[in-house]
Amino acid sequence: MKLIYHVALILLLLISACSSSAQNVTKNVQAKAAIAGPGITGTLKATETANGLVWVAVELQGDPKVITPGLHAIHIHEKGVCEAQAEKPFSSAGGHFDPGPFGSSTPVEKNHPYHLGDLQNIKISVVGKGRMETFSNSFTLSNSPTSLFDSDGSAVIVHKLVDQKKAGGTADEAGGGRQACGIIQLLKS
Ligand SMILES: [Cu+2]
């Protein structure tokens, strides 16, 4: 009788341990963006991992005459606005995402390449396709002082040129003109 009692107790403990660990699994916060520009389409996917790092993957495809083979700058910009028709295409997305002592934005030279939204270049192949994957600990998707989902949101921008990651460089050395844009959206879990 005592044995049965012990077995039952152990089973009960196991069951409650399993169910409580299941309850403790919080879903990772995720985001996405549909990237578009004249002759270019793509996606951004992002996941905030349990240790706070944000995994970011960007895929692009387009006309290789437009999105030229080689490296192109990719940054997160400070506003969730994508206007291809603006006098300077996508200029309304503002400067590079960079809440903090410099404020965001312009001139690009000010805190580049240390803006929180400065990402790795993407390599475009001869057929006009590329994929870039990186981790960042510079911003969050969840609520924080460095969340991409601040009051005016954020956008991902693809540039015409490579980002040379040069401190004190010119706007062209930080990627130049803007070719494509995607508003970053929080995925409801
Ligand atoms: Cu940029």
C-alpha cells in the first residue's frame, strides 16, 4: 500500500512538473516586413531569442540591373513609413534607428556605423538574389527603450551601395540612395 502511495505521489509530481514547465514556455517575439521597391521584392524576418539577441534574416530578389550584384547596405530606419514616390525615395523612413544620446538620424555621419539599426550588408548574386542573416543585441522587438516598435515604428531599407562601415564617412559610404523599403510589423503570437 505504501509503495502504491509513493508511485502515485511521484507520478503526481512528474505531471505537475511537466505542466508547469509547459506554462513557462513563453513564445518568442517575432516580426516581419514585406520589402518592396522598383524592381525589387523581399522579406525580413526577425525573432527575439530568450537571451535577448534578435535574429534577423533578409531575403531579396530583383532585376540584377536594379539590385546590382555585390554588397548592399541594409539598415533599420527610424520610422515605419515606406514612400517610393517621395522626391528622395523612401526618405520619409527617416535616418538610421538610433534612440539614445545622438537621437536617430541625420546626418548619417553622426554615429555611423554604430547606430542601433545598422545591420550587415547583403550580398546579391549575379541573378539578383541574396540572403543575409545576422544577430543583433542593439535593439529589441519586445517592449524596451530600444524596441523597434516605438511610437512611430521602424522600417528596413535596402541601399544602392555597400555600407563601408566607416566612422565619419559620407552618406554614400554608408550605402547611398534608397532602393527598397519594408515596414516592420510585430507578429501576434
Ligand atoms: Cu540605411
